[in-house]
Amino acid sequence: MSGDFDTIRDASSSDEVQLVRLLEEKIKSLQIEIENLRKELNYYKAEMEKMLSPPLIEAVVLDVLPDGRVLVRSSSGPNLVVNVASHIDQKLIKPGVSVALNQRGSTILEVLPQKEDPIVKTMEIVEKPNVTYSEIGGLEEQIKELREVVELPLKKPEIFREIGVEPPKGVLLYGPPGTGKTMLAKAVATESNAVFIHVVASEFAQKFVGEGARIVRELFEMAKRKAPSIIFIDEIDAIGAKRIDIGTSGEREIQRTLMQLLAELDGFNPLDNVKIIAATNRIDILDPALLRPGRFDRIIEVPLPDFRGRTEIFNIYLKKMKIEDNINLELLSQLSEGFSGADIKNVCVEAAYMAIRDGRNKVTMKDLVDAITKINVKRNNMESMKERREKYS
Ligand SMILES: Nc1ncnc2c1ncn2[C@@H]1O[C@H](COP(=O)(O)OP(=O)(O)OP(=O)(O)O)[C@@H](O)[C@H]1O
């Protein structure tokens, strides 16, 4: 009999255990559900807050005024003088930075993340260029002028302020290909401790159809953010050639890009720590609007090197190479009349290859003379190809 009771008690206690387990599981699953519902509730609350909060106005900082207020260009149009909310680190407010204003447009509430255009990223930006004046042969006058009109105002703007003259905003370098225009611009950036931003104007027009004007705007904003900086616009004639007829949409697009460039040039201060250097092989076709005072108003010719210049350039490249003792720099310079700095560099590289092919570890005078002949033939072929192209186009 007692065995039967035991069985009944055992049975009921095992049911109880099962029931408790069931209840525990139920509680657990309800707790998980509560947690999920809470998350969902928070999500909808946050969404509702976002929908109900007033929109902010996007703006770009143009200048920080001496009293701490900030001049901005709002996305809705006008320039505004605004305050900065106390929670914002004042150091982050610099020209070119994107910010969000409150709805009344009176106060900066947020510093927006810098959205650098992927197109701007395709430009060559050298934070610390390393070309020095000593690596450039035969352009002493041009270096002297660039030092005065670009390097000095970047390094010591106070000198200009004190004496009351404005340095040029833009400098135009013109001359045949390969004469060192890019090198000069890079060297000025190095020696002025400025960031070097290199853009090729023909790429604005070809690659980014419909976006040229925006790219120019972004380019200047980035240059201000990275200041002190030098914007180097190569082949400026691609967007800056005078146009008799602007009929096609491509021509209108180029015109818009040029107008934006002129507006940017007009809009900044000559003593801002951004300088523009442009280069062209075709100054004859440039729109005179580009060369007006306050734009590219300093024009520097970068010609083919003369006898002394060629000697210096040969010396610069041969100094770095293993050469025989009997190298006659004057003779090399005589034989390479009409060569650009880039041609002379090619001569030195070619001569080195001749020595390598011969299994020698030193370049001889004969290698250099042969290389001059070879580069000359190449130059003549290129010249006649160009003439033929011009004749039949
Ligand atoms: N005066 C020079 N002294 C030393 N090297 C030079 C000189 N001129 C040109 N070079 C050499 O030729 C290369 C090409 O020169 P660079 O790109 O500066 O010419 P550029 O005038 O800008 O040409 P382009 O008009 O074709 O853009 C330089 O990287 C440098 O190696």
C-alpha cells in the first residue's frame, strides 16, 4: 500500500516540476518579447523625434570674425553672420568647413562630417611636396619672381599688410612643354610649407561632364581647408580659351566651369593662405578675362633653357649618376640646342640604359652624345606628326 502512495506522490511531484519548467520557459519567452517590444518602441520614438524635429540648414564657413562670430554661406542662398553654440569646439570652425545652422539660421549647432567629393579625391594632393629650387636648372629669374609673389605672401602676409600692397592672387606660367612649370609650382609649395593640389583642367571638361563648375567650387573649398595651400591648374587653356561661339552644350559646360573659376578667384582675399598657379603652353588662345587684375595678373614666361640653363640641367641629372671623368657639359649643352628640361632628363636616362645594355656601370660621353641623337630623332618625329595632324584636322 505504501508503495502505491509513493508512486502517486512521485507522479504528482514530477508533474509539478514539469509545470514549473513550463512556466519558467514562458516567463523567459515573455521577457524576450518585452525586450523586443521595448526596442521597437524606442525605434519608433526615435523615428518620431526625427520627424518632428525642425530641419537644420546646411552652410559653409567663409570666415571667422574677430569677435568670434562666423560668416557662412547658407545652402539656401545668402551669406549670414551667425553665432556658434557653446557645445561646439571653436577650433573646428574654419573656412570651408560644412556646418548645420538652427532653423532660424542664427547659430551653428553642428559641424558636419567633411564629405569630400570622390572627384576631388582623384586630384593629386601632395601634403608635403619635396621638390626644391636647387633641383631646377636655369630658371633663376622665374624662381626669384615666384618667391616674391607666392612664397613670401604665404609665409609672411604681415609684410604686405603693413606696407599696404596686395600680392597677386594668381600666377600664370607659360611656355613650351617640359620646361619645368609643374616643377616650379611644386618647388614653391615645398619651400612655402604649403599643400600642393594638382589638377589638370582638360580633365574637368572631359571626365566630369556637367560637373565642372561644382568641381571648381569643391576644389577651392578643399584648398581653404588645407591651407596654406597652392592650387596648380595645368593646361588652363582647356577651360580658359577664348570662345567665339558657345553653341554646343560641351562649350557651354566649359564656359560655366570658367565662370566658376573666375568667381572663385574674385571671391578670395589675396592675403588668404591659398595661392593659385596656372600653366599653359598656349597663352595666345587664353580668354583675356582670366588675365584681368585680381585674377592671373602675374604672368611668368618659362622658356626653353638657354646654353647655361641646359648645362645646369645636365649637371643636376649627371651629378646623381655614375659617369666617366671626361664628360664635357658644354659640348652636351651645345648639341642639345632646342631641348627642354624634360628632353635633357630623357637624354640622361637613355644614356644610362645604353651603358646598362653594354654591361657597363658608368655612363660615357659617347652614351650621352648618342642619346642626344636618339632623343632628337624622337623629337623631330613628334614634331612632324604634330604638323601633319594640324594640317589634316
Ligand atoms: N628646368 C628644369 N630643371 C630640371 N629638370 C627639369 C627642368 N625642366 C623640366 N625638367 C624635368 O622634366 C620633367 C617635366 O617637367 P615639368 O612637368 O615640370 O614640365 P612642364 O613645363 O610642367 O610641362 P607640361 O607643359 O608638359 O606640363 C620634370 O619632372 C623634370 O624632371
